[in-house]
Amino acid sequence: MKKISVLLVISVFLVLFSTHAQESTEPAEATETVVTLSVSPTVSESLKNEARAAIDRGVKWLVSKQSEDGSWSNPEFPALTALPLWAIVKSGQSQPRAVDKAVQYILDSVHEDGSIWREPSEDRKGGGLSNYNTALCMIALHLVGEPELVPVVQNARRFIAGTQHLGGDDYHGGMGYDPETGRAYADLSNSYIAYEAMRLTESVEDLKSESGGKADLDWEAAQKFVEQLRNPDITDEEGGFIYKPGMSQAGTVEDAEGNVRFRTYGSMTYAGLLSFIYADVDRDDPRVQSAFDWAEKHWTLDENPGMGNQGLYYFYNVLSKGLAAYGQDVLTTADGTQLNWREELIRKLISTQKIDADTGDGYWINEEGRWWEADPTLVTSYSLIALEVALGE
């Protein structure tokens, strides 16, 4: 993949504790490898000011909701603390007390094998979601940038590398929830977040001694896993992505020849686009091009295409990262309209921010609560990171 050396790489990415990937019941940047980015994001100065004000309101709201133990939302899931921490650190605001408390809470969740998670209070298919929690926590700790956190991130990387499924089956190259569950499993949502975590933290490997051994994924296997989740270029679904082998959260569709195919949908298509780029697939590769073409053809911010309002803010979050990584600000929609996705997304998020009448602080929430999006902490974190990515700062 061609790589452009820009300094924006970590500042423009998210990830997310997305329970979008939950398949059962809802509970639920030494030198960086850089991803192709727009070097000069085209956002008008007045809109930048509005976005910064919305971010300021959102950060204040998050800080006000932090628990004394440093966690946010459900303390069983450290990723729900990693996401607000990520959003606050990348906002540029000085919130040292909130950051220190969150870091300590995450450190208290570290296991001897490098994983970062907490024992769940009830049995679930994904166990303690150790892969998901670890991936998001290691990104947040890396963004904090304190030298004493480097060994924690290094150990977390080694754990994540060990969770890549390399069993030679349909899940080969992908990532699942928790390797301790003893079942072959991987999906695109878990995978993209793990791929992201490994790419955005890889500079810590340069800080190891030569004898230390560097942790990494099998990126060729990752490419192959992502490839099989891409719909072939023969239907209206072409270029889009599904959730996991043999299953789409958006259901199925029958084509003109009567063949039943899995429906693609917005959030997984942007996750697929981003995963290809993380896995060193060049943006000129037909697989990447077709995913971008799907994004143009199905452009909307009024819903998560194919899923309605389900996972809407997860969609905004991964859309911002996917398009920023692809490196093109102007899209041409199916009807020939040209638009600046950064400005469109910023306007949408500003318009949906809710204002606390007593404090003036701002937050987001999805009335469609599937995949935990009724949790304003999660949705506010998604939204703030998406705004920060769109601003390109």
C-alpha cells in the first residue's frame, strides 16, 4: 500500500466499543504506519467553530458523568471507559483528573496475559469480550501518551495478536469476541476494531529491544477474511459488506435471477473499507474502489443504510474513519450531486446533539436502543470521535 507521511493518523481515528457486533442478546501512533488521509480537510472556518463548540459541550457532559472509580457507564466493560477517554484526549481539552481516573480504572482491569477486561456478572456467548475490550483500551492508553503505559500497550498487542483466528476455516484471519470461549468465531466488527488497534499502536514495537520479538497480525490472512465478506460485483449490493461468513444483520435479498444473497449495510461496508486499508490494500485496488463506490451510491446520513436507525451512531463513527482513511473529501452521489462528507457529517452531528437545560452540556442518544445505543455515554463518545475525525485535527 502506498503510505503518505502525515501527522494526523491517530488523531483521526476511532474505534469503538460497539456492541453492534453482538450476535446474541444485547448487553450488548518511533514511526507510525500511516493510513492515507486527506492532508488538508476542507471544512469551512465557521463550521469548524460550531463543531468545536459541540465537542466542548460533549466533553463537559462526559466528564460530569464519570464515576468515582474512573469508569463510565457499565463498569463491567472497560471499553465503555476507553471510548470516552479517547474522545476527551483527542478533543484537545485539558481534563487531567478525568483522564487520570480513567487510566487507573483501565489499569486495574489488566490481566497477566496482557488482556484488559473484567469478569462478567453473567454468562454470555462472547465471555468477557476480552478481545474487544483490550483493543479499545490499548488505543486509548496509547493516545494518552505516557511512557509508563507503553509496556501495557505492548502486552495488550501481544494478546490481540494471539486472538486472530487462524484455523483454516471460514473465520480464518478474523477476530472474535473472546478466544477463551473455545469456539471458532470471527466477525467484521470485532475484526476491524482489532485491526485498528494493532495499526494505531504499532510504534510501541519500535521501543522493544531486538530480542524482544514484535507482535503483529497475519495481515494477508486478514485480507482474505475481509474479502469473503464483500458482496460480489454483480448486484445492487456489489462492493458492500456483510457482518460475518454466512450472515448479515440486514438479512437477505433475492436478485433478478432468483438467487438469495445477503444484504450489505452501511456500517459493515465502512468497516470493510477501513479493514482493507489497515491490511495494506492499496486504495486503487478494485476491492477498495468498489467499497467506496458503494458508499457514494448509497450515501445518506438519515439512517444506517440497510439497518434504519439501528447502530446509527456506530455507523457515523466508522463512516468518518473509513472515508478519512480513503482520503477523498468530495463524494458524488447516485443522482450526480457532489458533497463534502466532512461538512455533511459535522452538520448532522451538531443537529442531533441534545443540550442539558440545566448545565448547557451536550450529549447524543439513539432512540433505537439496539446494540447499546440507548446509552448516551457510548453514543456521545461515538459522536465526539466522529466529529474529531471529520475536523481532521
